[in-house]
Amino acid sequence: MAVASMSRATSARDPPSHSIFPFTKSKVWRAEMEQASRVKQAVEKREEYIYRPDERIRLLLVDDESSILSSLQRLFRGAVYEVHTAGGGVEALQLLAEKPIDVIVSDMRMPGMSGLEFLTNVESLYPDVMRIVLSGYAEPESVIDVVNKAKIYSYVHKPWDDLDLKLKVTNAAERLYLKRLTRQQNVELDLMNHSLEEKVGARTAALEKAQEKLQHSYKKLDESYQSMVKMLSHYSEFSIPSMGNHGQSVARYASRFAKSINLDEEASEDIVTAALLHDIGLVVVSDDVLAKPKEARSREENKIIEKHAVLGESTLLGLPAMRGAAKLVRHHHELFDGRGYPDRLKGTDIPLGSRIILIANDYENMIEGRSMEKPLSSEDALVYIEKHASQYYDPDLAADFCTMIRKDADDAPHGQGNIRVVHSEELEPGMRLHENLLNADGMLLLTCGQRLTGSTIASIRRLEKSDRRRYTLYILKEEDEPKA
């Protein structure tokens, strides 16, 4: 399916016949056609032709504030970047019609054409260009709009962290390179299929090698997808301070439980993604309403809360890869006796993943004190789940979940047996973060699930010296790592 999809993307190369803006991508389109022609000729002549990214990342910075543009130009000064600037969306579109660009970093609020309108047009005209939003505003509706409509690669808050912004630009350029590499490899595979009968053995070996490259490319793209899921989860939790790392904790319990009952990989991935994002619909609810116990809320306030499952589903439906998870998010508050919401489903009519997330969600809320006057012990929370099996919870799943939690003392209440607590001097390349790393001001430095490299470890140690603070990091053991 993936190869066929990429082939279709490659064939749709004609520039649009009309647009609401008087700009075309003819120059970029011709350059890509020439690139494809060179690839085809090289393969027909049995010559090796491997696409390599340009030495310099072609970067377009868009902001109506000249001081911001100057700061960004200084940040990206050097041989690695070819920097272009524009003071607004119209000027940026004119520049895109004339010059090939790899990555765009754009402000959201600009006079005339807004950042959302500009990036949406870029997505339509130049879908390969990687899009990063840099904004000092973080309204939930704006973020959801720009993710769904402009399909941005990442969202960075002002004031930005220099290291974080540079890493995002570099990773965006790498992802663009991988997309182009995959496109080239699909051309190679298509040409090979026309003469497969010749030298079957040699061709088989070549196909296996190409497939290995494709798998590596898809793995990188999959990691980018997982990073986007973690970014949305972090945004949801950042917008609701009282939730803490609730989504990540629920995802850990759901992941371990799915593994314990031998669910297949696809179902498990949907469950983990849905668990991470099950409360994303709450970002539109005010903190005052969320802070009230259910019995203290008005009827209208409880109706607003109950809409979050449907809002969460509609947010994720805009992303094709998340449609399976979206269904689980919609139904994660359905009760086994049919008195839940939003659709009052009953028993096994409720999706299996939603039944699992409900148990993990309630257990985590109880031990963290979010649904009770005070936190419950792990055992008291399990007793509550057993008491309300068949009423709230699937009785078979409830019994299996309680057995899993009790079986390993390391798993209760926070799964500390699954992680290592280390300091910077103990870090090694390849380690993967269990929790987000924040600086003293609460700014995100590294995201949960990110794999450490030598350069990121060196950066952490430099930050410790400059901040005069020793960071504690939680490292996830690979055998227990939940995959989004």
C-alpha cells in the first residue's frame, strides 16, 4: 500500500491550472521533472544514482517583525543554511514561485495574509516543503486548525529555544530528504519491474536491497509520526496543567495490558495512540470547569465536559493514520452497563480498545487523586475496579488488568520497574526518554520517547552548567517501551 501511494504522489506532478493566488510552481516542478528524468536515464543505463540532499538547507523565514527575522537570521547563520526571508505571506509565496525551498519557519499572526492561510496555500502548492510554525500565541483552536489544515511538521512557541529550533529544522530537512529518496526508489522499482525476467537472481538481490532502503525510510517516517503523536499529547497536557503526564501514564498501562493479553501490533498501536490523546478534546474546556469535582459542576458544565470525547475524535479524524485511534477516543467513556457517553454503547458493542483505556484511565486517576478527594493506594484502586466490574468495566478485562498490576510489584503504582533514573554523566547514546525534559522555566527541552545522541547529551551537560542545575532524566528500558 505504501509503495502504491508513493507512486501516485510521484505521478501527480502537473502544476495546478488555477489558484486563488497568481503564483505557480512551474520552476520547482520543472526541476523535479528533470531530477526524475536523470534518475530514469541512470537506472536504464544500469548506473548507480542515489539522491543526496543539497549541502545547504534552503530555509525560508516568514515574520512581519523585522527584529524577529534578524534574530532568526543570526541563529541560522553559517555554511549549513541558505536563508531567505519574507515579511509576510504574499511576499513568501512570490519567493517560493522563484526559488526552491526545503523548510519554512513562519509566524502565525501577520497582517494581511495570516500564517494559517499562508501555510495552507503552501501545503496545496508545494506539499513537499516542510512547514514549522513559530508563534507566541497558543490558543487551542489555532493549533488544531494549523495541524489539520496546513499539515505542519512542528509547532514552536516564542520565545524559542535555539537548540530545539535548530534540531526541528534539521529533522524537517532530513524528513524531506527521506520523502525524496523514497520517491526515487519507487521510480527505480517501477523500472525494474519491466525487465524482471532478465537476470532474475541479480534483480532479486537488487530488489531486496531497495526494499531494505525503503524499510529504513519508512521507519524514519514512522518515527516522525510517533513524534507528532507525542507533540500533540504534550500540547494537550501543557494546556491542562492539572493533568500532568496523565496521557503518557495511561498509555503505559494500556500498552502493557495490550501486550499481556496478546493483542496484535496494529490494535496495540491504535490503543497506545488513543490513550496518549484521549483527553485532547479537553483543551477547549476552561481550567475553572476542569478543577471542579463532577458533583460541583452545573448540568451545562458537565455537558461541556462530556463533549470532549467527540471533540477528540473529530480532531484526530483529520489525520488519516489516526482514524483507528479516533474511534477509540470517542468511546473511552462508554460504560459496560450502557450508561456512559457519548453513544450509550453497552457491553461488547464498545470497542475493545476503548474498554481497555477506560480501565487504565480510571486507575491512573484514582492513584493520582484526580477523581477522588485524595489519592487511593494501588490496591484500593484495584478493589474499586473489581467492585464495579460489569457496571462500569468489562468484567473479564477488569480481572485481567488487576491481575497484571498485582503480579509485578514494580508495576504499581507508576511502573518504576520499567525505567531508570539517571543523571547526565550516566547518559549514553541510544537511550530513550521516558518523560519530557523541561528546564527550570518549564520550557520543553526534549520530548518523551526521543532517543538520545552524542550531541544531545553534550547539549544537556552544557545546559546544566549554564543553568547551574542538575537534571534528572527518566530512561525507558527498551523491552518495555510503548510504541505510539
